[in-house]
Amino acid sequence: MTGKIAGPLIGLGLPATALLVAMPLLADTPVRVFGIPLLFFWIFLWIPLTSLCLGTSWFLFDRHRPDPDHDTPPAPSPGLAATAGTATSAVGRDH
């Protein structure tokens, strides 16, 4: 499985499937865990587990992917030096 498919499956597909498949199965169960109905316990359990799945997906598949917004610094504008000097002198004159 490639990272393009496995990452979203682990990060989003697994938690969604665990919740959507389990809800109808656990809805009528009289079992309680720590005094909480099993369905609510299952839903609350998947809140941190979803974060764990998203973190695992990022760690395994996206961590080494280059970020185009942060890897290359922007090129300086040719008119930036002249504008910056003018703005500084204008501020200095006003005050």
C-alpha cells in the first residue's frame, strides 16, 4: 500500500469505521464500563485513539514530505530596499 492510500486509511478511515460500524452493534448492549454504557465508552475511547491514528499516519507517511511553504525562502523583491528606506525616513520625519 502506498502512502497516498495508507495515510488517510489509518488516520481517518480506521476511526470512522470503528465508530460507524460499532454504533449499531453496541446501541442496545446493556454492558457498562465504569458505570458508563458501552456505546458511550467506545465513542469516548476513540477520541484519543483518533489522535493516535492521525499521529501514526503523519509519522509513517507524511513526516519526510517536503513542505513547499517552509523549505525555500522567498526571493527578495527588487523594489523592497527602496521602499523600506522611504518608509523608515517617512516614519522618522513624522515623529
